[in-house]
Amino acid sequence: MKKTIIQRIKAAAVLATAVFVGAGCSAGSPAQTSEPPVTAAISADTADSGTITETAPEEPVTEETERKPNTVRTAEELAGKKVIAFTFDDGPNTGVTNEILDVAEQYGIKFSFFVIGQNINDETASAMQRAHSLGCEINSHSFTHSDMTKLSADEIKDEMDRTAELIYSYVGEYPKFFRPPYISVSPELYAAIDLPFISGIGCNDWEDKVSVEKRVRFLTEKCPDGVIVLLHDQATNEKTAEAVRQAVPMLLEQGFEFVTCSELFAAKGITPSPDSEIIYSYATESGWK
Ligand SMILES: [Zn+2]
């Protein structure tokens, strides 16, 4: 990890100009960091001579000061840039989720995770909290991963509320987007859920038969500017972790900025609608290219 410190410091320099998300960021959130206190330092010498000097302690470059959680890059900062949102479904877990986060940390980039409520417990939540502290977005993929179009309005509400409260309890922020399990939607489901719906383009990466090479080729050759990429970080998906390890430096080389879903829409000047029957795969007005 040591050799990546420069990259992370560079990333921090970019993030230093970012703005904080206001409303969603609760006071006392576990992932929040506070600024180092400015204290008055009185040395023995100066105290003896009666001179008191106030000095702010030098801010060490630490994990806390390098990276500011809950920061979003603004549309201005991302204007004219090629942006891409890698999104991962079906976590969190302590294995593959962390392997993917190792890549995010190594390059100082952000992903978005669509978590399943029933997968969240004290152990797996550590990966979710790590993702959040790296600036990744935690979104909802339901509580039980059922086909939500088969559920009653009350059951849908229960799926959404339980997952949202669990996410909030661990990272201090509510989900901003919803990805329906199996991308199964209905007018009733759109009406019942008050979040924008996200789909994305993928390469069937939940199927073991799709090789790492195929995944890498998809990620590096088929993903245009403004796209949401649908991947899976379920516990057995080592192939996607490996594909991400290989594809990220190649996409950075191509000039892509890795952004959260929120940043992707902001970069393209789109306000994703929770009220219309749109499921977004691209940051466009219609959700499609
Ligand atoms: Zn899923």
C-alpha cells in the first residue's frame, strides 16, 4: 500500500476542493471525521520569557486528513471529463467487497454499492463503512432480493425501510438510489418507491462461465462516457474482483474519472427523477443512450 500514498495524496488534493453533502450527512455519523483541533502551544522557553505564541499543530498526512468522506465532486469539477460509475450489487461481504475496495483505495477512486439489507450485519457492515469512508455511495438493492413486482405495497415499503434504516445505522447516510432485484419493475413498483431506479450495462458477471478476460474486455471496450456499469460483489465473485483490478488502470489510462452515481448525474447536468417510470443505465434525460 505504501507505494500508493502519492496517488492517494493526489486524490486528496482533488477532494480538498469538493463540497460536503449537507442533508444526508448526520451529525455523529460513524464515518465522519472532525478537523484536528487548533490548540495553543506554549513551550517551556516561551513560557519562561513570558511570551506566549499560539501555533496550530502541523496537520499530519493521515488517512483522516487525506480523504474526506461524504464529499461529492461538483458538475463544474467534472465538466468535460469522461465519467463512469462502477456499481456493485448483492453485498456487502468481508471478502470480495473488500478486494474491490482495495482497488478503490489504491487509485483513490469511488464506486457505488447496492447492498441487500439481509446481508448487512456487524461483520459485513465493516466493508460498507470502509466503502463509505472512501467516498463510495451505499445504495439499496432491497432487503430480501425478491422480485419486488410480486410484493404488496406494504411488503415493498418494508423492504425499502428496513434496508434504508440499516444502511443509515452503519454509515449515517440514507441510500440515494434503488436497483430493483433482477431489474424487475412495474408501474406499481415505480409508484411505491421514492428513489430513482438504476439499471446499468453489464456482462453477466454473476455467471462463473464468463471469464476474467471477457469481463476485462467488456469493461475496457464497451463502456462509454456517462455509463453506469452493473457488476456484482457477491462473496464468490473473485473473477469480478480480478477484472476490476485489471480494468481500472486501463480505464484511467483512457482518461475516465470513476464517480459515484450521484456524481455521474451531476457531471452530465441530469437530475434523476424518483417520480417518473425511468430506470437509468446512462446519465441522460431518458436513462438510455
Ligand atoms: Zn442482485
